[in-house]
Amino acid sequence: GTEGYEEISFKTPGSVTLRGWLIRAQTPKKGTIIYLHGYSEKISTHIDNFLWLKDAGYDIFLFDYRGSGRTGVAPSLGEIHLATERAIETAFNIPGVNGDPVFVLGQSLGGAASIYAVANSRYKNSISGLIIESSFSSYLALTEEKLKDLGVFRPSGGIQTGPADDSHSPSRWIHDISPVPVIIIHGEADETIPLRSGLELYDRAARPKELLIAAGKGHMQALTDGDIRRRLTSHLASVN
């Protein structure tokens, strides 16, 4: 279950209130993870992807995007970017978080948004690592149909106004994550965002970086793999 959590709501620059939760570690605390899920489903759909981290000793801050399983209104790419930036700011202002190792873990579109957000965050120097799973390298590579499948629409109030604008794409910004360590995780059998996208992100990232490929796993399934979990928690512990 998710006992041991507290609700932390916050507002985006567009005055949309988003519901967030801080789930407390079940063992002596090792750090905090800001978790950014994919957008097409509500948080409970992704629970197997992150809840094991509290047992590994990490507080988890997560939130639902506008329309994610609640209002039925799909967020735009611009709203997703603004919400991601605001979520990182909110997490760093939770009492007791500053001074922790703080990691950002993003999956699918959450991973794409987190790359731009971390590269440009005023908290970048306080982030101990960025973990990206099942993400893509370019917004331009996503068709309108694929964006709808992932739960968003393209117009975004100036950040991403159309298919000719790739200014916020992961491939453009992942190099700027350095010196924050980057871990790229991808399922070998991902048919939604193929493995080649994860490989391209890894190639474009500056060191320090690491690539973890989950054999036989599909989209956003890599973190259900026991070997991937062991390797990830080993990496997280190494920065303490």
C-alpha cells in the first residue's frame, strides 16, 4: 500500500492546481526521488514502477498532471514542461529534502520533459542524478496519433507551437545535463518508443552516463525487472 504518505498540492504558472504526494521511505532514508510518470494513465497505473523505491530507502515525490486520470482534459506539451519545472521546485522546498541526495526519475513523456527541466533548472547543482526510462529523443519524431496515444496534445502556449518546433526535445538538451549523472534505461522490446531512441539519448549525453537495457521488456516495463532494480539502486547508493 501507500501508507506513510502526505499530500502536497502545488500550482503551475497557469494557476492549475496539481495534486502531489510524498511517500516516505520504509527503511532509514537514503535520499529523495522526484518521479515523473507517463501521461496517459493515472498514478495508480504506474505503482509497480516506483513503489519499490520506498523499500530501498528513498522518499518519493510524485504528482498527477492535469487530466491524468481525473479531469479528462489532456495537457499540452507546454503544460507538461511547466508542471515538471514547478514539481522540481516544489520538491526542493519540502522540509528535510535539501541536503539529501535528490534524483529525478522520468518515464516516457515524463522522461522527455525532465531532460529539459533538469538542464535548465536553478536546482541543477543540487540534483544527484537523472534517470530516464522508455523515453524518446525528439518531439518531431512523434506523430499526432502517437501523442494522443501517450495522452497529450501538441499546442502549448508558446513552448511547442507546432510540428516545426523541436526546441524542447530531449536530444537537444541531454548533453547539457552534465555534470549531473544520467542513466538511460530502456526495454529491449519497447514497441511504443523503440530502443533506438534510448540509444540515441545515450549517445548524445555527456559523461557521466550509464545505459541499462531490460531484456524482453516493453514500454515502461524496465523498472519491473529485478536486475534493472538492483543495478539502479546500486548506482543511487554510490552517490551517497
